[in-house]
Amino acid sequence: MARWRQVGIVVAVCTASILSIAAVLQFLAPGVSFEIRDSIAEWFSGGRGRTYRIALGAPTGSYYHMGVVLNQHLEATAGYELELVTTAGVPENVNALLDRDRGIHLATVDSSSDEATRANGLYGLARVGRQYLQVIVPNDSAVHDVRELAGPVNPGVRETDQASTLGERVLEYYGLTPPGGGASETGVSIVRPTSAGVLRDFEAGHMLAATRTQSLRSDLIQTVLNDGNYRLVPIRDHVALAQALPGTEPDFIPAGVYGPKRQIPPEPVPTIAVSSLLVARGDLPGRVVRDILRVVYDPRFARDLQYPLTEETGRKVGELRLHPAAELYYRRNDLVTSDWIGRCTFLAWIVGTVVAVSQFVVRFRQGERRKARRRLLALELDKLATIRRRIDEGPSLPEAQALVREADDLLCRAEHDAAAELLGIEGIQSLRSLHAVCWRALQQLGV
């Protein structure tokens, strides 16, 4: 039974120590605490060997290109790749990420996505690029401003139950289409692309204009403008438009980025731009987040993506919250902050208070113990003094012997009290001395 009691004490002490260390780590080093908890959770969930999936959009889009480049560098640095999943665009990316049955762990969205900002359980990892709204028309089109668009316009791909694309929102802003799309009094009608592709749709008259939100290096835009038969339409009041559409910014498409001999556009084209964001579910392991961010901020990744990436700009993910692992990654090189100093000061105050209280309690108990010893010693000495006085009064021999036996019993109890530390060394010595005096008094009676 005693053995099991010792085992229980050891287990209780170890458990209390682990909990105390965990509490201190969570308070002083939340990064270390998160990594430990995250590693344990990933281990028990069996996620170590899992292939994580990322929703990217169409294979011809800039998001998919970014995914391909990301996989190349992940394979080289971390030894694994993500599974690239094609979708119909940003709205489906968000829905796929939130639908756990589809098994999507990461996705790409843009900063103007209402679905992403409203979604619960969606976290930002990094800003990985910039995309521009590009309005494309044939060279012989009479359209020279976005307000002049008419006829069938293809504003991008989306499912019927999904939110409007950025191109549709621009058309609605200018009153070219009613909310939700469809025909309007201006003559603009919304059409969706066919499987033939953008160029074939233009040639077949399926559409007279198209809008796409793509990066400057997009293969889709390069292919459309490569033969020089199409051009970009400016949005001249792009500043006002960006203020009206959350998540967008006014910008320019530089001159000479497309077409034969890089002659399209001949001058900078005003438009609006959105930030490309890499997002993830909250249960994505911190290990994967760190691997991805190390790749994203590797200069070779930025070179292959042809977009400058820095941690200072990459951590700005709009209205989204950063994934906990991403937040710790960005803060790993921060200097000592006032928050950390405050935490250390508070912990030092707690430790000092505990030490002071402990010392007070120990000294108080020591004082109380000394008082108890003095009271007990005074009582025992008084009893021995009474015995001696009665012996000195000259009683009969049997009475004197009985008094000495009483003194012996009293000294015996005192020795036990001394062993139990109820009496101090000096106290027991005093009792022994007075006991000896009692014996000498008995001897003087002629015993």
C-alpha cells in the first residue's frame, strides 16, 4: 500500500510539474508552446504522411501557375508536394476550403473576395502576388472606356450560386448590368466562356469583350494578346472605383508587357488591382505552414514567380486573421517587445510574491513553534519546581519516593516531546538539570 502511495505522489508531482511548465511556456513563450501542442496534435491525428490539397482555379490562370512553382520549391526544400486542385475560381476555392468533405486544406483567393472575409475558420498565410482587372476587346472595337461596353461580355467564370466576379461587380458599379447580371437597358449581357477558350469565343462572336483578373505574367492574357489583335480598355476613374469596391486598389498595367515586340499596351492602362492571398484552414499543421512560408520568401521563388515578395508586405492579408503558425513565423525576428517585457515583469512579480509569502509563512510557523515550546517548557519546569519544593518540605520517605517517580515520569514525557521537536535542546537540558536537583533533594533525606 505504501508503495502505491509513493507512486501516486510521484505521478501527482510529475503531472503538476508538466502543467506548470506548460502554463509558463504558454505565458512567456507562446510560440514554443504552440509548436509543441501542434506537433502532438499532428502526430496523434496521423497527419504526418498526409498529402495536403490546395484549390487554385483554372489551369491557365496565374493562381495555378503559382501553385506549380510552389510545388517545385517545396519538393526541393521540404521533400513533399501539395496536390493541386483545379476549380472554377475564387468563390469555389473558398467553398471548397470550408467544405471538409472535399478535403481541401489550402486555397488562393483575392483581397476583394467577400466570401473569404466573411468565412469562419479561414486564415491567411501570405500575400503572394498582385492581380489586375484586365478588360480585353478586339482592336476594331469602338470601346475606348469601360463605360462604353455593350453587347455580350464575359466577366469571368463562376457557378450560378456563387458570388459575382470582380468583372461583374465593375459592370454593376457603372450601371451596365443590373445586380446579379443578365441583360440591361445599356445592351450589355453576361455570357460565360465555352470550352473552346477565350480566343475561339471572340472569333465566334460569342462575346465582344472579356474581363479577367490576372497577374501581369498570366499565360491566359499572354495568349490572348500575343498576336496583337486585341487590346486593353482603360478604367479612367480607377481611384473612385477602388474606393467603392472593398479589397481593391487603383493601379496601372505598365506599358509594353504584352503582345508582339512588347507593344501592348502602348501606354500605362489605369485599372484596379487586388492582392493574391494564400489562405488555409485553421487545422493545417504549423509544420506545413512554416515550410510554405520558407518557400514563399525564398528569393528563388520570387524570381520564378516574377513578383517581389517580402515578409513586410506578405503578412498583410487584408481583413483575414493570420494563421497562428504564420503569425509566429512573422514574429520570429521581432525585437523584444513591450508585451514580452510586461509578461516577464508580471511573472517576476508573481515569483517574488510567492517567495515573500513563503518566507512569511515559514517564519510565522517557526515563531508559533517557539512560543509553543516556551509554554510547554514553562509548564514542565513549574511541575518539577513544585515537586522539588514538596520534597524540601520534608515529607515521609514513601511520599518523597513517589514525588521522585512523578519527576521521572515527567522527564520521560519531556524526552519524548524533545524527540518530536516539541521541546528544544536547551529546554530538555533545563528539565534534566531540575530533575537531578529533585534526586539530590531525595538523597538528602537519607535515602
